[in-house]
Amino acid sequence: MNVDLHTHTTASDGRLAPHELIAAARDAGVTLLSITDHDTVSAYRATVARAFGPLHLVAGVEFSTTWRRAGIHVLGLNIDPTSDAIIAATAHQQSARTQRAVRIAQRLQRCGIADALAGAQALTANGAVGRPHFAQFLVDGGFVKDTTQAFRKYLGAGKAGDVKQHWASLAQIIDWIRDGGGTAVLAHPAKYGLTRTKRLALIGEFRRLGGEGLEVISGRQDPQITESLAASATAHRLLATCGSDFHRPGQPWARLGLPLTLPAQCRPVWDVW
Ligand code: MN
Ligand code: MN
Ligand code: MN
């Protein structure tokens, strides 16, 4: 069994269209796959969660939220993408994203940069504008020489484009996932730059709020991290998941079909599905 429960498509910031991702995953030997785009389930409009030959697809999503001012991600796995709860959740997150983009554009306007919203939107495949799109717009418009300078002058901390993102709360995200029939999983807990103490506090709070799973393996990772996260999952009686966080070909650390083997002490999430 080759499991990959964390991947992205062109529905968010991935390079492959949903059908291309499924074909690539199948070619790579994946037998249990989830497409988990950022704050959207639109990949599942084109693709019904089902079996594709030996590959079984379960519906998923990756929600953004904040915890103690740190940006964190929560996977909703085995959700019903047509449920009221998931529709409400993705609509809320998309409007948070749009409102922030509008504010950034207004503030850039005050710096004398016109039409940034339309310009940034034109650079997206799906209308989901983020700061990288504004950065590219500023480069293309000749306002800065490269995207690094775009962040340093306009978009980074303390600059005009530094607008707080109003994502739904962690508790709300977990409730939506559960109401949508899914399993809420704390994504890549070792990738938030938190101290070990803070990470353990996050995992404990996630569990208390009703979260049920921990992404014990995220792509190619240090075995010590795997061990530490497996211990946390066991201590908090959280189900374990694994995923590549695939975005595009050519990234060997997040490749489809990576052998992602959970430590024996873990209880895999698919045991309860
Ligand atoms: Mn991404
Ligand atoms: Mn993530
Ligand atoms: Mn991801």
C-alpha cells in the first residue's frame, strides 16, 4: 500500500490539473490518494472521489488558520465536498482571501500603484490572489527589480501590503470538517517554526478542540521528526497520516510515490474509514 493524503492541483497552487495528478500518482504507484488544495474543493467538481483502477481517491482539503499568531494548516480528509459545512467553510476562506487582496490593493494605490488587484488576479489560474501574485505584478510593472525587493519594499512585515488575514478560527475549522463528515488532521506540525514546547501545546489544543489526526510524515523528512510526531500522536491518541505535500514535478522532497511508511506504533487514519 502506498498512501499519499496531501497533494495540490491547479485548483490551488499546484502545477498539475486534477486528472493529471491522479494519472501521475497512479503511475508512481500510489494506491490511496487525497487531493488537498488550499481552502477549496473545486478539484472535486471535475473529479468524483472514487477508485481509478488500483488508486482510490478520498476527498480532502487543506485549510489555513492561525494559532497564537502563527499561520497553521489543517487537513480535512475523507470529507463530503458537497456538504453544507464544507461549502460554508470554503466560501468563508475564499472571502477572507479576497478581502485581504482588496485591502492590499487599496494600500498599494495609496503608494501610487494603480490597478494592483486586477493585475495580480490576472496572474492567477483560479482567482485566488496571494502576496506572491502582487509581488510578480510589482516586478512586471517595473516598480521593483525582483520579488525579493517587492516583499522588502511593499509586501513584507510592516509594509503597505502587510495586511492581516482573517481566516476562520482553529475551532471553527475543526467543527466544519467534522460536520462535513471528515477527519480533521493537523498538517505538517514540524513546519511552523514553533519551539518544541509550543508545538506540543498546539497539538494538545488541537486535540481538545476535537481534532482527530496528526500528519506524522510530510514528504521526505528527518527520521527524528517522524519519531517525535509519532510519539505525540500516540500520547494524544491521534490518528496518524502521511503525505508528500506534492505541488509540482521536480521537487524530490515532495514527490508522488515517495515511500511514506508510518512507524508501527501509529494508528493510521484509514483504519477508521
Ligand atoms: Mn501550497
Ligand atoms: Mn501546508
Ligand atoms: Mn499543502
